[in-house]
Amino acid sequence: MKKRAALLLMLTVVSVFLAGCSEFNQPIYETSEGFWNKYIVWPIVSLIVTFKDLLGTYGLGIIAVTIIIRLVLLPLMIKQAQNSKRMQQMQPILAGLKEKYKSKDAVTQQKYREEMQRVMTEQKINPAAGCLPVLIQMPIIIGLYHAISRMNATPEIEIGNFLWFELATPSITLAIVAGLMQFVVLRTGPAMDNPQMKVMMYIMPFMIMIFGTFLPAALALYWVIGNIISIIQNIFIYKPFKKKEVAPVKVGGKRK
């Protein structure tokens, strides 16, 4: 899990930097060519502009697009939550398997992996499910970064301000708020009951703060609004303030 988290974090960093190496300061139009421009960047720009026309500012347009994106991802988030709950319920069983097959020889470890896989399959648990929402969001986040940067470079578009923030330039304040809210998201989600995921709980907020200090404030605004939605979602799905009772699960027809 720790290796997967570190790899995911590294891919995130590389993706963001690679995204800034291609056309990020070039104007964007409906006629812009290329798959990325036609199917990722321009649709996001169109949505933001549409909601700007309806709501009055690009800041409100970005907030509206953020809410739509999160609503589209909601079924996936719910599935992730269900998977995390099953994983939590399975911890005593997995700990028992680890103790049963604690010998480090190759044969015993192979039996341990087979038994663990059998239990996971029986309970319909996918250990990689927690990474899926992040991976799906990455093209959207990178596309939004491109959209905002290229809208700012397009003479026909004046992205302007939201409240007292200049959306096209970095905002340390918004970056800090986004990072702190990311910590709350992780604290109210499955990370609070999973020691392996706690590493992400301390790394991710700092990474968002660092990115936010040199990326456009509009992207930090996306993170802030997205995190507000995630906190509300976690309160309803994970019930972090309610005393937890781990329900027994059935393995092979027996309750554990």
C-alpha cells in the first residue's frame, strides 16, 4: 500500500509538470487541433465560459464546473467508500492470515498470498479501488490547469478575479486553505482508520500547498470547492464523528 501511494504521488507530480510543458501558455479556441485540446481542454473551457455567462464571473463558473465534476464522480466515490468499509471489517481476518503464514519462506508466503486473494475475491474487495478516483481526476485536474492557463493567454477572454483573488496568478492564501482542507478530507475519510493510508494524510496536504504556490489560483479554487464537497460526502458516507462498531464479516460461510 505504501509503495502504491508513493507511486501514485510520484505520477501526480510528474503529470502536473509534464502538463506544463505543452502549449500551456498558448490561446485556446474551438478550432484548436489535437485530441487533448478537442476532448479535454476545450470542453472544460466551454463549460466554464457557459457558467460564467449564466452566473456572472469566471470564479463562479469554475465553482459550478467543480460541482458538476464531483457529482459525476460521486458513484465512483461511493463505491470506493464501500470498498474501504469492507477493508476495515477484514482487518482482523487479514491479521490472522498474516500470523498464520508468518514464516518467510517462499512456499508459505505463496500460500499466504493465495489465501488473502481468495478472501479478497470472496468479499469482493479491490485493494486498488482507493486509487481509482484519484487517477480519473488527474486528466480533469491537468485539463483544468491547461484550460485556465490558456484562457488567460486567449485575448478574447479576461479571466479576472474572484473575491479578492486574481484567478490567473498563484495565491498562497488559497493554496494554504486548499491544503488544510485536504487534511480534513483525509481525516474524515478512510485514512483515519487505516495506518497505511495515514502517510497520505500528511503528505498530500503539503503537496497541494506546494503546487498551489505556483499554479493559477483558479486551480486552488477548484481544490477548495472540491474538498468542501468531499468533507460533506465523508460525513454522510463514513460518519467520522460517530462511534464505530466493526461488523463481523462472513468468510467461507463463517462469521469472523
